[in-house]
Amino acid sequence: MAKDNLPGSILIIDDDSTVGQAIAGPLANYEVQVENAQDLDTAIYQFNNGDFDAVFVELDFAPLHGLALIQKLRKNKDINKRSTPFIIMSGKTRPKSDDNLIKELLDIEVIIKPFTLVQILPYLSRSMAARQEALKVEGIRAQAFEALEANDLDKAIAEANKAKSLNEARGNIILFELYDEAKEYKKGLDAANEALKKSSLVNYTSWKGHFLCKLNEHKAAAAPLEEAYESSPHHIKRLENMVETYLKLDEPEKAYMKMIELIEICPESESMKFDLMAKLQDSDNLELARKLCKATTKPMDVIRYYNNLGVQFSKEGKHNDAIEAYRRALTFIPKFKENYRIHYNIALALTKSKTRSAYQEAAISLTECIKLKPDFTKAKNTLESINKALNKKKAS
């Protein structure tokens, strides 16, 4: 048990291990255990599997910016994890947009590096008080969503209003989340507008844009989303809304720029990157999809991603989905020498339907495969087998 109302354990997320090491010894005298995470995978693993009363995050953590990492960690469904206080570690100067996002994300403190034991102790003490309040709010949030799952939206809203009495901003966000989950977007918009009458918090403006986006009022959604973006650009959900809005407004170049920003602040999210490319392709912006692919992804990574996705679909018996996945790769990198792998896998997936037309398509894919890799014996043998099958079907 830690002394003087201090946390029992804290996590330091910083690629500089000396930060945590410098305070671990002194804090041990206060019975505070310090764990260090120097890379993204370790940080996520330790947060999800450990039991920490507070988490310190380096603002300029790489490869994921500290504030982007906090947004992701807060998605954890466990009440204790969601209630974890975060303290950003920063230099004396930082962009105003970071300060604005810290304010928007709510309940995040900032400590200036380098710091001493004397300087960190008040933060640790305050984090315990913050955790207790957050636990109460998150407990109410859990009850609200239980009511929603039972199709009792009125009870869920009543719970959200209880949370507002503890923390008005947090309570309003719970209310918005409930309306969003229930697909009651008009009610959510009304709630956001009502909140904006009392406070100009960027959170509320962003949620207004979100609900307008969900209501397909994309022209109206653009203004609040852009207003909130100007304050703090690196809000992940808002950027996703802006991508959707700009695509619906037929402003693909603007959508492309927001996609680039999303990929820059979420470099670890490979599936998101390929989903964004697909959004451009599906909205008839193939050249921009290829441009995004070229700007963010190595050709071999495209092959690997869609090969793995296609193989997974094939194992599940979803052969048409597998073929679509393989063809995405050919669409995004049409002139890559390693595409023979994709052509071969398309052929294998096509043969699963055992129809003449599918065999004919498979033969075409194998021919393309062999053009790219003439010494691919397995492809030659498969093509020979398919041609024999086609000739038998023709003869019969």
C-alpha cells in the first residue's frame, strides 16, 4: 500500500528509459512501483495487462504521438482502465494545438521535463483523486450502456444525467455516445446544440459535426468539424468524420489530406491505412487511392497485407471476398513485379467455384502470373491442370 494517498504503481511511457529509472528508486521509498515502456507494443501490452493507478506519457513518443496513444488507450472497455489518469510529459514549449487537444480530451495533466521527485509527488497525489472521480463516472457510464443494451434508452439517458452532476463535460460525452450507439443521431445533435448553449467546448462542436455527418448532412457538418479541427488537428475520430464528409461532398483532395494526417498520427494501424485507400477507390477516386498507397506504403507491404487477408477469407470459405481482396492489391500497384503472387492466389480462389467461367478466369490470372515470373513451376502446373479441365468440360 503506497504512502500518503499515492498510487501503488505507475507506468512511464517514454522511449528514454532514464526518465523512469531516475524516479523509480526515490518513489520506492514511498512504496510506489514504477514500470517503464520504451516502445509502442510494450506500452499497449503493459497498459492492457497491468494494474496502474496513473500513466505518464511522453508527448513526442514515437512512433505514435502521445496524445494519439492516449486516445487509443482510452478505448479500453474495462472500467478500471478507462478511469486511469494520464499525465503528459512535455518540454517547456509545445504547439498550441497540443494544448488545445489536451484540454479537449479532458482530465489530462501536463508535467514539464525534466522533473524531480518533489515536483512529481503532487501529480501523483492528484491522480488518485482524479481516479476516484473517474471510477464513479465510468461506473455510471457502464450502467447507462447496460440500460441501452436492454433497449431502455430513457434509463440510459437518466444515468448519463447522473454523470453530468459529477463532471458535466464527461456526462455530456456519455450522453452523446449513447445517442450515437443507439443511432439516435437527431437526438444526439439536439443534445450537442444544447450543450453548446452553455459551453463552447471543442468536444461539443466536434460531436455536433459528427451527428450531422451521421445524418448525411455533410455540407452542414463541414463547418463545425473544420472549426474544431482548427483548434486541435490530431483528434482521430474527428479526422475520420472529416474524411467521410469530404468524400460525400465530392472533395476528394481534402479527404486525401485528412487521410494522410490520420496515417501520420496512427502509423501502427495498418488496416486503417488500407481501408482509407479502399474508400478512395470505392468513391471513384482510384488515382488518389494509388497516390495514397505510393505515399504511405511499400509495394511489398501491399502484397503481404492483401495476400494475408485473402488467405484468411479463403480459410473461412469466403472465396469471393478473397478474390476482391487480392484484386485490391492489383488495383493499387498494377505494375509491380511481385504481383505474380496475387495472380496465382486469385486463380486458386477462382477454382473453388468449379464453374467453367471461373476456370477460364483462373487461366487468365495464371497466364499473367507466368508472364511476371516465367520460372514459376507451380503456376505452370496449375495452368496445365486447369486447361485440361476446360478441355474436358468442352468435350462433354
